[in-house]
Amino acid sequence: MTSLTALALTCSLKPSPAPSSSELIAEQVLAELRRHDVNGEKIRLVDFDILPGVDADMGNGDQWPQIRKRIQAVDILLISTPTWMGQMSSVAKRALERLDAELSETDDSGRPILFDKVAVAAVVGNEDGAHAIVASLFQALNDCGFTIPAQGCTYWNGEAMTPGDYNDLDAVPDAVASTNATLARNAAHLARMLRTQPYPAG
């Protein structure tokens, strides 16, 4: 079995080392990916100085370029975000804005540089919004060149207008655990297919 790599961009608003539900579910997805020989790591984006803009490097201390290199080096990208006011976090939106720069980047064959990479998503929150967030994430990531696997998202929404976070749960709900496993299995399968049969050049 071909070894693959994954990177989770945790889009919590909480700097490390504060507990983060987005980071917890990202860790759980990465654990499932390891069962399919996918080695993964995670980055909490709020710990970095990621400047606004749509260029690969915005200069003046911008730390996105080092994250960009790590995205380009892996087979699978996971974006994990909390739900705030029914939307993905501002940190997740910043990441998508910075990925916009990849639309004009091509490889040696003239293909978009993010072709042959797989993208998946995880969303948590104690309010509704997961489906709309995933739809927005997948549209943007697919525009950039990522391929989305079947059932490539996982999420947890707590009861609306009540306290409590995903990382407060005593155990992973069965439905979430099952969905995490399906996401990982399908993402690894698709990434291996694209490794051996990449998209053709134009």
C-alpha cells in the first residue's frame, strides 16, 4: 500500500494551547487516516500571522508561505472549522482567500498546481450551519483544483441555543465516528487513485 500524507488546517479562533473542538475532530480524522497508511499533521492557523490578501506571499512578516509549502507537499488537505453565526470561522475564510493565489499556479505540465490533491472538511458547533459551511468550503477548494471524495465531510452540531462543545463530550458519538471513518477511507482511496492516475494535461 502506498503511503500518503495529510495536513489538517484547524481554523479555531482560539490560540494554542486552549482546548479546541475543531482541533479535536481534526485529530480524530487524522487518526482514521492513519489506519489507511496516511501520515498526517495539523496546524492551528490562528497561531500564525496570516495576512489578508489573495497572493501567495503578502510580504511584511506574512507566514502563509510556509503553510502553503506544507499544503503543496501533501496528498490530502483537511479543513476543520467551528461554526459561528451559522458560518465558517474568519480563520477558515482567510485560508480560502489565500488559496485563491493557487488558481494561477501551474505545474511542469501546465496543469493547476493543486490537481491530484484531495480535500475534506470537518465542522463543529452548537448551532446549525454545517451543511452550508461544507458546501462553501468544497466549492472553493474544488475551484482551486482539489478533488472531493464521496462523503468527504464530517460534522457535529450540538443542540441549538444550549451550552456545550464537541470537546466536552464524554465519547465520540457513533454517527460521527462512523462518518469520520468513511471520510478517511474514501479520501485515502481517492488520493491513491490520483497518485497512480493523475489528471491529464490540457
